[in-house]
Amino acid sequence: MPLYRSQHEGAPVRRRGRLKLLPLVLFALYALYYVSTNQETVPLTGRTQLVDLSREQEAALGLQSYREILGSERVLRQGPQVELVRSIGARIQRAAAPEDPGFEWEFNVIESPQANAFALPGGKVAVYTGILPVTENENALAAVMGHEVAHAIARHGAERMAYQKLVQLGTVAAGVSMSDMDPETQRMVLGALGVGAQFGVLLPFSREHESEADYMGLIYLARACYDPREAPKLWQRMAQAGGGGAPAEFLSTHPSHETRIRQLEEWMPEAMRVREEYCE
């Protein structure tokens, strides 16, 4: 019989568990294969992007979402606003023809106070009436629509889906690798990974997409013989309309108004040369 009893004797032992490396290794190998076999090039900019959807799949998803949105909104069927948006859309579409893979373009106007517009895969574009007072003129509205057309041509929606898929698979792999650890540690690590993926991968890519669409849209605007100089003025008005309540840039899906204005001014000499070339 022992002369003394340890103060820890009989107490439950809390096992921390060890990290399983195999799930992480398998994910890393799959990620390398996935990225290397799903590379495309963005038209006009030449940036390499990650896309795993065919254009047909992407267009089908875009059309489905577009019909759902239009079905739940008040869509204007005729009138001067509709005529203006469709006239600009036709000019921007022709200007983007060298990069257009053959989308079936649609341009609609939604009656709403939102100061916004959007484009879905396959060339489905909608403009909210709330942005028209901010644009103030046809050239600025063309800047908005050129930006949205650029999103569709650059396949930004499909690229976001591909990166979200990788992040989800990585999260699953991390969860499996930590399955022997205590739940509190798992929650802390997975929470940190989620924050890192959001601020280190998804948000930066979203801002990159917006800047890329700004550049491509500016070139389309110039090719269509609109005045590119209205683009930075538009973002000055957008900043005033927003009232200064925008989050810090690193927390946002979009570059700050100041960043967008600065970039547009940097690209302006090229845009003016393009306009001169196409519109003499």
C-alpha cells in the first residue's frame, strides 16, 4: 500500500489530443491540383484567375438568379429611363465585343431607392433607379454600366465561387485534423481560420475584382465614345451620397471611394488614348 496518495490520483485526465497531419496534407495536394487545373485568363487585363465552372454552367446560374430577382422586384418595362439604360447597354456591349464570349445580354431597370446596379453571369444586367440621381448624366451612367459589364466578362462570380469552395474544403480539412482535440481548442482555431480566410483571402479578392471591373469598365466606356473623365466624378458624388459612413477598406468588399478615384485618375491617360483611337 503506498505511503501517500497523490493529489492528482483519481482525477480525470484531460487529453489535449494531437493534430492529424494527413487531412491537411491531402487538402494541400488537392488544392495544388485544383488550382493548377482550373486556370483561366481574364480578358483585357491578362490576370490569371481560378474558375472551375464552364461558361454554360455559369450562364445557367446567372439566368436563374436573374429571373428570381426580377420576379421579386418592380421592373420598369418602358419609359425614358429604360430607353436610356438599354441604349447605353447596347453601346457598351458593342465596345466589349472583342472580349465578349457570346453572352445573351439583357439590360433592365428596377424601380428602387437603392443607389446600385449589378451584373450576373451570362450578361444579365440591372440598374436600380436610385442610382440615376447620383450619376446625373449619361456618361456617368455609362461608367456604372461599363463596370457591371466588366464583372460579367471577367467571370468574377465564378471566381468567387471557386475560392469559397477552397476555403470551405480547407475548413473541413482543419476540422478533421483537430478531431482529437478538446472542443474549446477546436472552436478557437476554426474561428481564427475563418477570420483569416475572410480578411486574408475573400475580401482582398473581392476588392481586386472591383478594381479590375473599374479598369475594364473605363476602357469600355472610352471605346463606346463616352467621356471617361466622368468616372472619377461619379465616385466623388457616390462618396458624398454615402455620407462618410463606409467601413475601413480592409473590412469591405469594395475599395474605398478615395482608392477608386485615385486608380481611375491613374488609368485616365490610357482611357483617353483609347477614346481618341476609337472615336475619331
